[in-house]
Amino acid sequence: MPNGLSYNRFGITVSKKIGKAVKRNKIRRRIYEAFRRYEPLLKPGFDIVIVARASAFDAKFDHYCKYIGAMLKKAGLFSEENIKK
């Protein structure tokens, strides 16, 4: 969603159904690190929320990066000069 600000805000939600705090926090850390790699390439002014699923715990870090990159591309959040690269 556009937020009308000059920067992006990012949120992650992981349900308690996935597991205890250690497991949920590990998923959050992986998602945030994967997102951080794409952040400089994004258009400013959006709120981005990711909802983790149970399969996220067993996924490799490369899968996090590919999946988040694909979601951001599908949402059209990459800035124009970064798409051409």
C-alpha cells in the first residue's frame, strides 16, 4: 500500500500456530534479512507486510530471497532504474 511518506515501512507477521517464539523469531530474522537485500532497489513510499506460512521454517535462505524478490516484482515495487539493470 502507498503510505504517502518518503520511505518504506516493512512488517512481518508470524502466527503462533507456526511454533514457539524461537521458531517464529528465526523465521522473522530470515525474512527481514532477505528483504533487506532488496530494499535499496525499491520505490519509496510503501507499506509492505509479509505474512509467514508454516513452510517458511523448513525453507532454505535462497528460497526466501527468490520468493520475496518475486513478490516485490509482482507488486511493481522496484524502481524503474533498477528494473533496467
